[in-house]
Amino acid sequence: MLTPDPRYLRSLLARYADLRIAQCHGERGLEQRLEDVTYTLCVATGTTRVEDALAKADALLAAPADTASGTGPAPGGAELVA
């Protein structure tokens, strides 16, 4: 499995958190955006449930950069990201 870029994961997690907070504060009309970011988070982490996606994202972000994908940087110094 390709490992998503940590910055991308952090961005998805931040958007998810912002939308959930707004939803808890009673903002209306967030359903589609929340559904979209939830789906994207699940795809990025290779999961099917948001709870699993959040746990997987946390684990990926907690892992050292070289071991997150198990391969480290690509040859020639280029880094492969999803």
C-alpha cells in the first residue's frame, strides 16, 4: 500500500475535525463536505470506516518517516507520495 504524505493526512484530519466541531456547534449544510472528507480520509488510509481511518492516520503520523511506508526515500533522493 502506498503511504500518503503526512502533510496531506494532517490536512484531511484538520478538515475533518473542523467540520465535526462546526457540526457540534449547530452549523447546518455541512453533511456533504463532511461525507466527502470522510470518504477521502478512508481512501487515503485504505480503510472503510472513519473510526479505522482516524486510527490508521494517527498510527501513520506517529511512525518515523522512513518506516511509515517501509521503504524510505526512493532512489535518487526523490520521495514517492500519494
